[in-house]
Amino acid sequence: MTNPQTIEPPQTITAGDKPKAIGFVRNDVSGLHAPRHALDVQRHANTLGYQYVYTVRPPADIDDPIAYALGIAAGVDVQVIVVFDLGHVDCRPALICDAGFDLETVCPQGTWVRSAQRASGGEMGAA
């Protein structure tokens, strides 16, 4: 008697299959720890299986560093923004989630899921 089942090879996940993420590190929040926080953010994203694209470190003269990061995130079409802690988003994860991105924090480890969908061209639409 023969076995009618076939064995499928394991699926490999390529970089194109992984959700894309950027890191967001504010010098005004991290201070002297900014270089270490940037490494921790990238390491955290890689550990979670994201395709890490870029670390956003807004210039000091930017009036709204969160909007600056959101603009870059939309421009490179990522799904996730990773920060060291909630201080980088002014302790308001909704600023990221309402813009259509998931938010990951390194310390403490946490995930906030997007509450809106991004429309094509970076404009927001209702969920």
C-alpha cells in the first residue's frame, strides 16, 4: 500500500515577506544614550523578525519630531515603528497607531497595533 501524502519542503521567508520597520530615536529624549538606543531598537526589530529599513534620528531644529518620523515611515512604506521607550512618542502611542503604523517598544517590551489604515500615497483613511 502506498502513502498518498506528499511532503512539502519547508517554506523559507525572504526579506520581501517580512514586515518592514524603521527605528525612531530622539536625541532630546535619549540624550547621551542615543547611540545605544539606536542599536537596541535595531536589534529588537531584527529579533522580532522585521525587515529593518532605517533609523530615524530627527535633527534638533525640527518642531515636530514625531510628524517627521511619520513622514519618513510613510515614504518608505513600513508597517512598524520601533522606539526605545514611550518617551520617544511623548507617551502617546496613539500618535503612531492612529497614523496607520504598529508601534513596538524595547523597554518595556510592548506592542501597540495600528488603529487606522494608511491610504495609498501616505494619506490616512478610516479603518
